[in-house]
Amino acid sequence: MADQFDYDVLVIGAGPGGYVAAIRAAQLGLKTACAEGRETLGGTCLNVGCIPSKALLNASEKFHEAKSGLLEKHGIKLGSVAMDVPAMLADKDKAVSGLTGGIEFLFKKNKVDWLKGYATFKDAHTVEVLGKSVTAKNIVIATGSSVTPLPGVEVDNDKGIIVDSTGALALKKVPGHLVVIGGGVIGLELGSVWGRLGAKVTVVEYLDQILPGMDGEVRKEANKLFMKQGFEIKTGTKVTGVAVKGKKAVVTVEPAAGGEAETIEADTVLVSIGRRPNTQGLGLDKIGLALNARGQIETDHEFATKVPGVWAVGDVIPGPMLAHKAEDEGIAVAENIAGLTGLVNHNVIPSVVYTYPEIAGVGLTEEQAKEKGAVKVGKCPMLANSRAKTIQETDGFVKVIADAQTDKVLGVWIIAGPAGTMIAQAAQAMEFGATSEDIAYTCHAHPTHNESLKEAAMAVLGKPIHI
Ligand code: FAD
Ligand code: NAI
């Protein structure tokens, strides 16, 4: 340890970026502490993000399968089916506490000191946590992000009328009508949860299509599938106000391009219009660290900021706000601090929407790829996949986008039941610089959903067998 400091590394924030950075740094022999103000470790992801949302998605999907008669086609006959919402929430809380407790165990195992409290910079090597100064040779900012508020719309998660994602993970009963503001990942995942449990779901999206950032064809197909599931989707529509009247909310909307306003009555309104980096109260002015126009901390490829000794990873820096991206950056920053080479390939970060079917992508969209040059595209509908046909879940497709000259895979997009699992293969192939031919000539087990990826790659080469 550098003698003049309390620690070699002090990480601020114990989300997937921060806790992983802290554990890796400690594994590399650096004396490490992690400051976290929340009562449990794991950040947004474990406490109010990935984990509780996936617990509810899983429970609601099982309920929907049983309730809607979907299982009858397989010969499964059920009696009456009911949802016990408090029991579902308790089960979700159990998953969260198991995992957050697991991080506490890993901190102890790896000898990472948890400084309980919010940290503020005093200078580039000193932070204050609960009135106590702590010094470190290296400080990693991993403070994550919070819900972007909608001006004029006040969230009150306790009342359950206007909520953000945290409130929508803990609604005490199924709302009759849930209006979701923002047709992004959170709106569609949490809209799916409550929709499956019986709520009517209306999604209001400012842009002319849901799921910004995803491949155009995927966005259109997803829109169609959500409508088929009963969602009402109002694209090209902006919310101009939400008023609470008794136990209801009245949402005023109008066409994004301007026009006549209308009102929608809702039992619950979910505000899910994005997230913004957590930098307030960090005292960045004390260390002369400026933010970019989007309020993010800029770093170089080693995750070093402009201030020597201060590093940053995760949602607080540019790039997709995803747990696995934060984790990989956490490992890389620790390795860089230790004098090793820690890199993250930001061109190959998969993203998954955990609805049913799942929606996943990695690399460029077809639109982005075409802007860069000529491409070849191969598609395989899930209808042509024997496993999907066998289980009668044939919505969706796999699409492989390859460079027309080199055949190198530039992007893969999937809508399919297990798309989130399937995309890992595509990400690995792309990380290894695969061509579509490499995927097409890799033997895939039969019958699996992944055979559709092989088939789509064969379609890029112009020689599919099953389509
Ligand atoms: P965070 O997880 O936000 O952690 C930052 C931590 O820093 C927090 O615990 C905070 O309390 C702490 N902190 C902040 N300031 C200070 C301070 N000054 N001192 C001490 N501590 C501080 N991503 C996925 O990849 N897959 C998913 O399925 C997924 N689902 C999601 C579902 C929801 C509902 C939400 C909201 C997000 C979801 N995400 C998902 C996004 C994911 O949660 C984030 O990308 C991820 O948590 C970012 O990690 P992070 O470490 O950068 O920050
Ligand atoms: P988002 O950025 O995914 O979607 C927000 C949507 O709201 C956009 O479509 C946007 O056009 C729309 N919007 C913005 N202002 C609006 C307005 N005034 N009226 C109507 N629509 C408006 O953000 P979201 O869903 O809040 O998620 C935040 C982050 O959390 C995302 O970046 C995502 O990466 C992460 N996340 C990831 C998950 C996953 O990986 N499965 C799950 C949930 C969240």
C-alpha cells in the first residue's frame, strides 16, 4: 500500500460497476474500500433494477401462462388460477436480499472495506464519508444513475398513483389502467409485468417508434407483438401534464408534432423516460472535474478521467446504461489501476429487453451499418425453427448483418423467447471477429433456438436450408 494513503483504491458506489471494480482491485492485491450510501450493496441493478424486475417478469409470465389458457394447448388443464401480489412481491424481495447479501459476503471474502455512507470529494485523493475523511491513491467514481424526472410530474412511489421504476416494482395491487410514459426498456418490461397480471396498459412514446436505439425492423415487429398482447401504444405522442384526482391520475397528451390534446384516466402512471448520471453532491468542483453536455463524466479508454488518480465507470460515463457494461468496465478499471491492461470493446455490448418474447441485439443496427457501407442481411423467422415450432412459440426472427465485402458480422438482432440467451453466441462470435460464414459452418445442436442464428447466417450467404 502507498504509505501516505488509507487505501490504494477507493470506489464510490457499490453497483455492478463499483462492487466489481472493488473486488477485482482487492484480488489484485490492492488495499480497497468501497463507499455506498444505500443500506444494501449491489446498486440500482440488484436493489431496484435488473434483479427485482426480472423476478416480477418471471412470476407474471408464469401466472399469465397458467391464467390465459396458454398451457392448455400442451394438454395441461388447470383449475382456478389467482395471483397473490404480496406473495409475489415478497418473493422478489427475497431474491434481492439474497443477492445483495451475496455482495456483502464477497466484500468480506475479498477484504474490501465497506464505508457505509455517501462520499463527497474534498480533493482528488480524499473523500468525506459521514464526516470522516478517507484518503486513497486512486478513486473510482461508480455512482450510477437515477430516474430522469418529467418536468411538472411529481412521482410519489408510496401512493402508487404516479410512480417511477422503483414504485412500479412494488405496487401493492394490480392497477386497472397503467399508463406508461416512455416506450423504452423499463416501460415495456414493467408494462409487461402488470399487463400480464391484468392491467390495461397504454404506452405513450414521444418518438414515432418504441425502443429507440434498436434495429428499425425489430422496433416495428416489437410494436406489433406488444399490440397483439393487448398494449395500446401511442407513438409520436407527448405527455404535457399529469394531474392526480382522488385515487386516479389524469394524463394529458398531444401529438408530438403539435395538435389537439386529449386526456387519459389512469390508476397508475409510470414515468420511464430514461435515466441520468448521479453526479450531484459528489463535490466534483473540488477536484475540477467538468461534466459533458449530457451530464456524464468523460474518461479515456482506460477509464481515467482528466484528473490524475480519479477514474470512472458504469452509468455515470457515456455508453449504454447496462449492468454488464458497468461490470466489464469495473474489471478493466481495476486492472488498469494495478498496471495491467484492462479493455472493454464497446462495439460489442449486447442489450436485452426481457419481455416475452425477449428482444436482443448486439453491434450495429441495419440502419447504422448501411451508413458505413454496403451490407448483406440474412434473416430467419422463428416460424422456421423446429424448436420454436415444437413448443408453439414462433413469434420473432433472427437477423444477421454482415459487411458485403468482408462478410464480417456487424450486428445481430433477435426477437425470440430466449433471445437474451441466444445473443451471447452472437456477441462471442463478433468479439472473435467472426464472418457470417463462420457462424453458418459452426455445428449447432438440434433442436435449439440458436439454430436460427446459424440459418440467418446461411441466409447471408444466400444458401439457407429451412427458409
Ligand atoms: P448503480 O447500479 O446505479 O450503482 C451506483 C451506486 O452508487 C448506488 O447504489 C448508489 O447508492 C451509490 N452512490 C451514488 N452516489 C454515491 C455517493 N456519493 N457515495 C456513495 N455511494 C453512492 N441493466 C441490465 O444490464 N439488465 C437489466 O435487466 C436491467 N434492468 C433494469 C431494470 C430497471 C428497473 C432499472 C432501473 C435499471 C435496469 N438496468 C438493467 C440498468 C442497470 O441497473 C444499470 O445499468 C446498472 O445498475 C449500472 O451500474 P452502476 O454500477 O454504474 O450504477
Ligand atoms: P429508455 O431510454 O430506454 O426509454 C425512454 C423512452 O422514453 C424513449 O423511448 C424516449 O423516446 C421516451 N420519452 C422520453 N421523454 C418522453 C416524454 N416526455 N414523453 C413520452 N416519451 C418520452 O429509458 P428507460 O426505459 O427509462 O430505461 C432507462 C435505462 O435503464 C435504459 O438506458 C436501459 O438501458 C436501462 N434498463 C435496461 C434494462 C435491460 O437491460 N433489460 C431494463 C430496464 C432498464
